[in-house]
Amino acid sequence: MTDTTHTLTGWSPEAVVFDCDGTLMDTESHWQDARNQVFRDFGIRPAPGFAERAKGVHYVDCGRLMAQEADKPELAAEMTGSLLHHFMVQVAEDPVTMPGAADFVRRLSGRLPLAVASNCPLQVVESSLDRAGLLGHFEHIVVPSEESPGRETVRPKPWPDVYARAARLCGAAPRRALAVEDSMTGIESALRAGLRVVGVGPRPRPEDAARAGLWVSVLNAPELSAWVDSWPAPGARE
């Protein structure tokens, strides 16, 4: 029995843009442990459901949310710094890829442009992918950036900026690019940018899963592999 209704049949992308956390790298447990450590450091107990509310959220916004949960908004910057520190320590010690992710990336590598669009800091994305042996497969990595003179501001997901920019850097119009995502925050970002989406991970509510053209539990799922096999060979696209 398939995981989802497949609505991408007959279409193929000109570029693929991956989320990192929870899609390529199994870092959600690292974020959870880092958040818990920050709460312990500050003597705070989060409200039930905090982990789900924080999933896919930019780490600065997560720090702010943690401070709000503690009813201590003045601690937002300090908690954000502590969160990032604890997370980076854990990623450095234990880089783990999601099931099927490494093989899927290597299968697409060289076939069409690949990029990463992440809410994590560039250093975190590059170091985790490098330690997993995947960094060299990606032509571009796009992360949020602050406004600065002469540079385009790239806002975090769920804003569309990271996906729109990644597609453009790959030389593809957003409508011709595919996003691979595990969170509804990321899916919202990709759809707002105009990309089509493959969702991966535990199947969400039907109305959420329906926002992706295909939803699979892992990136080596047979239905995803069969669809990729149907893509035209490089140079044979219209």
C-alpha cells in the first residue's frame, strides 16, 4: 500500500532543492536534546507540545519562542546562543543521515542541479553534510541572511526566500524545481516560492500531506524511486 496519492506523475524537475534537518540529516533529536538542555540550564519546563511547535522553525525564532514559553522574553538572545551552541556540539559528535537520504542524493548527483535550502546557519549545514560525505553533491546552499548593504535579504522559512533563491541559483524557474521537505514549515516555504514538493517522514494529517505532490516515509521508498526512474535522461528534456 502506497503512502500517498501521487500527483507528480508525468512531470519531472530541472533542479532538486533539499531541506537539511529531518530530510537529509537526522538532527531533530539533536535539536530536541539541545532545547531540553537550554531549558534545564535556565531552570524552565516547556509546555506540552513544544517540540512540535518548534519543528522546522528558524533557530533564532526558536530561541525567542523558548523565552516566551518561559515568560522571560528578555532572555531570547541568550537562550538562542545557548541553543545553537548545544546543537552544534551534538551535530559534530554524531552526524547521522536520514534513511535513504545519502543514496538518493548520490543517485541524483550529476543528473541535474542539486541545492540545499535550510533554516540552519551555513556553518551547521556545511559541517554536517561534509561529515556525512554529501557536501560535494550540492552546487548551492541557501540559508537565511540578515539585511546588509548591497545584499539581498533572505528570510527564513516559512517565507519563500530560501527556496526561490536556491531554484534560481540552480538555473531553474521555481515552477520547474522540486523541493524535498519533512516539515510543514518547509513545505509552506517551498509552495509559496512556486516549487512542487515531495514530503518525507511520518505521514501528517491528510490535509497537510495533500499539500505535497508525493509523500513517502523514507527517501528510498519504491514509489519515489519509480517516479525518478521515469524522468527523462539529461539533455532529453523539452
